[in-house]
Amino acid sequence: MTKQVLVLPGDGIGPEITAEAVKVLEALKISDGLDIVMSEDLVGGAAYDVHGVPLADETMEKAQQADAILLGAVGGYKWESLDISVRPEKGLLRLRSDMSLFANLRPAYLFEQLADASTLKPEVVAGLDILIVRELTGGIYFGQPRGVRTLENGERQGYNTYVYSESEIKRIAHVAFQAAMKRDKKLTSVDKANVLEVTELWREVMEEVGKEYPEVELKHMYVDNAAMQLVLNPKQFDVLVTGNMFGDILSDEASMLTGSIGMLASASLDENNKGMYEPSHGSAPDIAGQNIANPLATILSAAMMLRYSLGQEVLAVKIENAVSTVLDKGLRTGDIYSEGMTKVSTSEMGDAVVAAL
Ligand code: NAD
């Protein structure tokens, strides 16, 4: 059955990089009969300029009806002084919350051709391939009560609530175990069970769900140790699962092991594996409109979309291999350029990936 893909290019470099991912998907429609229909709409500052809001209701409806969403990035200098309620980022947050995208998948994968781009020694990071599964709609970022109150003695006190219900932990656990089943079958659950009761429950539920996946080796690690192990010996990890706040921090740490933000894809999934796919970087307004941004993170996000939402594993691998081939040929956008390589533009990089398919 034909699948519907909604493309939301957004702001800054968003339109340039999504155009290249669309080019790759169009090529697969012709070469491999990929059965999708793509339509495009506005999000972020681009939507604000037209509709006065960063995500129009009609766009939200289209997103609900689509099988998957491919997003560029939102934000830019032009909209920074707007009221917080209509800032570009609010468009993204509405998409995530209205669609219940509770599972954020961020691979930290280092193409060996780019091992020099990391600040860590090549032998520590070469071959790095980690998938971080972060719970995205619960935990301390959403827990109630929250706020700043004034105590009887007149002192102000800030407070947040770290809360996870069993069902929230279970559903993210299933996503993580299923992802591990598709990879090396090793899962590390990160918590702070020695101090926080909420993560003691997290650990218990992970163990319970783990019984349904006997092939997956489950380990637990305290978050402080995980932060350390990620820079000490990152290749020990296959899939890492954790809550919203720890995941926020650890996924940024892991992504920087690869040294290049222009290469990193991400997926946010709901309970039925419907998802939104976007590069991990922002809208890079400093280089927008110059045809120099790296489109590979977005192209690799399109590969994740094929894998997780559209059931096209073979074509996902085909895109990933094409990206690797292009890097083998020495083609580099400015952000990953090193001496001796061939510097290419955004569109030339997209063309090269299509050619390598
Ligand atoms: P950024 O990721 O946009 O840029 C950081 C640096 O990385 C910049 O120097 C940029 O030129 C470079 N860079 C980023 N992506 C690149 C690519 N594909 N190719 C080459 N270089 C690339 O982060 P920022 O500068 O902190 O934020 C810029 C805007 O993006 C802000 O408005 C911010 O709110 C927004 N933002 C959006 C998202 C999102 O849409 N998911 C995420 C983060 C930031």
C-alpha cells in the first residue's frame, strides 16, 4: 500500500538539506519501486510568516494522517524576539506531543572514513555504532508539580518532579529491546537506582520486560558511570535506554564522539512506530542559503524512516551504504572536510548519494 510522507523543511538550511533527502527518496521510487507519496508543508518560522503560528492546525492534521514525517530544522535570528508561545521551536514541540512521539532514537555512528573528525583518538572511536533510546514525553521535564515558590522564611525554592509510571517505562523498554533485537542484542539501561526511587522502579520494569526478550543481554549502569564510560570505552555499548533527562545529556555526549553534527540522524516514534525523522542539528542560520550545509544527517534520517516507519530495511541499508561509498570517494562538505579530500556543495553531495545508490 502506498505510504504517505509529509516533508516539513522548516527554516535556515532546512529546505536545502531536505531537498537532498527527497532527491534520494525519489531516486528509490524509480530504481526500487519505493511506494511512497511525498507532500510538503510549513513548520517553524516559515509557518509563522504565513499563518502567524509555527504549526498550522491543517499541517498538524496532515501530520496525523501521514505514515511518517521528514523534518529539516526550525528557528533562526529573524524569529528570536517573538513571544515564546509562537517561536519556531513550539511547532516542533507540538508535533512531538500531539503525536505522542515518546521514543527518541539517536544513533551515534561513526563512518570510519571520518574517524579523524572526533576529538577522541581514532582507535577509541573507529567503528563506533551506538543507538541511544531516550524517553521523550515523560520524566522530570514534564512531571507535576513544578515551579518556583516562596517559603515561609521568604526564601525562594525551585522544584520539579521526577516521575515515571510503569506503563511509560514498559513502552520505552519494548522499543529499546526491539531495537536491540535488530542489532547486536546488547542493551544497557541507564538509571540512578542507588539514589532515586523512580529509577529503582525503572530498573525493575526493565528486568520484567527483558524476560520477553531472552536473546537480549540486559545490563544496568548508573548514569554517572555511563557518562564516563561513553568517553572511556564507547564501543562497549550497542543500545542504551534511559529516561528523558539522562537521555538528553548522554545523547549529546554520544553524538559528539563522532565529531560531526552534520552526520547525525534521529527518529521520534509513537507506539505504532509512526515517526518523525530529523537531523540532530539545528537550522544553522549562519550558513543558510549558501548550498554548503551537509545534507547527510537528513539523508540518513530518511534511511531511518524507511527502517522504522515504512518497513523498508533493505532500502535503508542501501542509503547507508551509498553514503559510505560517497565518503570512500573522498567527497566532503565543509563541516567534515580535511586536506586531500574533495569539497562539495549540498546539492553535489545529494547527487553523489543518488549516483552511489
Ligand atoms: P545548529 O545545529 O543550527 O548549528 C551549530 C553549528 O553547526 C553552526 O556553526 C552550524 O553552521 C553548524 N551546522 C549545523 N548543521 C550543519 C550541517 N548540516 N552542515 C554543516 N554545518 C552545520 O545550532 P545553533 O546554532 O545552536 O542553533 C541555530 C538555530 O537552530 C536556533 O534557532 C535553534 O533554536 C535552532 N535549533 C533547531 C533544532 C531543531 O530544529 N531540531 C535543534 C537545535 C537548534
